[in-house]
Amino acid sequence: MNCTFRNALFVVISLFAASANGAPVAYSVNSDSGNSGTMDSLFKIDLENGTDQKIGKLFDGLNDFIDTEGLALAPDGTLWGLDDESRTLFPINTTSGIVSFSDEVRLFGFPAGGGNDFGMTFSCEGTLYVTSVRTGSLYRVFLDGNMERVGADGALGVNISALAAYGKPSKLYGLGNGQFLSGRSDSPNLYSIDVDSGVATLIGALGAEAGGYSQGGLGFDSDGVLWAITDRGIVGGSLVNLPSQIFTLDQDSGTATLVGTTTEVGYESLAVAPPSGCEAKKAPERPETIPTMGPFGRLLAILVLLSSGVITLRRRFS
């Protein structure tokens, strides 16, 4: 096998390996599905093509969690869910969907009766951020059940039911609801959210590739790509039961690029990876001085080259 063939083979193998990596796999809960047999189950979703696989019902041995709308992976890789109906925060077994009753945390600081439509994400610092549509506010939530509002009541100014954090210090992004609800003007846009004031600032509209939806999920993958999934079970107040759409979002413009469509209906959450962008970028290291650049080194290099040339000529003419 000559050198040229080996190099070509290496390039081909590399291309196959790169294509095999594909898009990441994420978790979601179909909390608004028209399919009663799979509703409120944890699913694993291939974001590249929308293939979704049921893992299991969110069940703690006593109760099903019937309205889990917040989902996020902690820095240690634990998947956490937040149920709107019961205002309960809990870790989830990603191989079964089972919830440990002893690990559940009740969050009494949120309004009862549903309609919070939680967005949820962990930051690189380990802070759990949650948004509530009912209050129009951003919160820091602690795993012992304590919580604090960020900024003034209603500071968000828009209904945001999906949340994602990236980098250190954290940059927060929110996905606006796709229909009008609760007296605030919803729109299918991407927003940045100030972690000190809780104010949402418009980045831009999702655009033409995003179909009508009610709520959605948002999450960064480990490479810093921002993904979104939308619930199209109920659109504009009408039951339509359309499969969810999967997008990548441009973080500077908000523009959505449609990647795939799921089989199931009603995904309102998305957990793609633990907090990403947490490592500070290192400055390029200055190359060490190469000794051969000095006068002695240059002379030595010339002698080596001359010796190599003499040896080559002797072999050729011998």
C-alpha cells in the first residue's frame, strides 16, 4: 500500500467518522400529546431527524407527573424535571423515566393551578433558572425548594416558556410563546434575558420555517448550537395535534432552520446537554524559541542537508 493510497484512505475514513457523529440526542416530555398511551412520558429524540423513542412514564411509585414542562440537565449530568400541575421539581432516571419520591422538591413560591408553563435551565455556575408565564418573571431556584425572583415582578414582559443558558458568565436565551395568552403579547421570537434584571430583550423572529405553535423547549448542545422544539398540539386555541418541529436557532438573529419533525405530539421541553461553554478560551501559547534558529543551529542544519545530499548522490550513482 503506497503513501498516496494510505492518505486517501485516511481521508475517506475521517469523512465517514464525521458523518456518523450527526446531531445530538436530547430528552423531552410530551406533556401536551393527543396520544393518551404515551402522554407525559420521557422521550429520547435524535435531533438530526426527529426520531423519538419512548423511555417511560414520569412516575414516582404513587403518582404520574401529568404536566412536566421544564426539563434541564445539571452540570453533573442529572436530568431534572419541573411539573406545572404539582409545582414539583425532581430528578429523572434517564433509562426508565422513574422519579424518586424521596428526592422530590415542592416549589410553593409559584402560583398554584397551572399555567406557569415553566422554562428551565442550569447555568455553568450551577444556578437553576426558571421562568413562569403566570408571573412573567425569571427566578433562581435552589434544589432545597427555596427560590428568589430576579428583578421586578413581571420584568420579562413577554410569555417565555423555554429557557437556555450558555457560557460563563451565563447568557440566557428565551423562546417566546407562539400564541396570545394571559394578556401579554406572545410572538414566536428568540429573546436574550438579563440575569440581573430579569428583563427580556428581543433578538429576532424565528421566521418562515417555523410553523404555528403554542409553547416549546430550548437547549444548547455541547458545541454551542442552540436547538428548539415546538408544541403544535394546540395552535391558536384549536386542537390540531401536529407533530413537533425541531430547529436550530441563530443566536444573533433568532432565525430558525428546520431540521426535522417528530412522530409524537406535544413536546414542550428540551434538555440537550449539561451546561456548555463553561471553559474559558485559552490564549494561544507562544511557541518556544527553536535552538536551530541561532547561528550554530543554522550551520548544523546546513551540514546535515549537505550530508544527506552527498549520501543520496552516492546511492544513485553507485
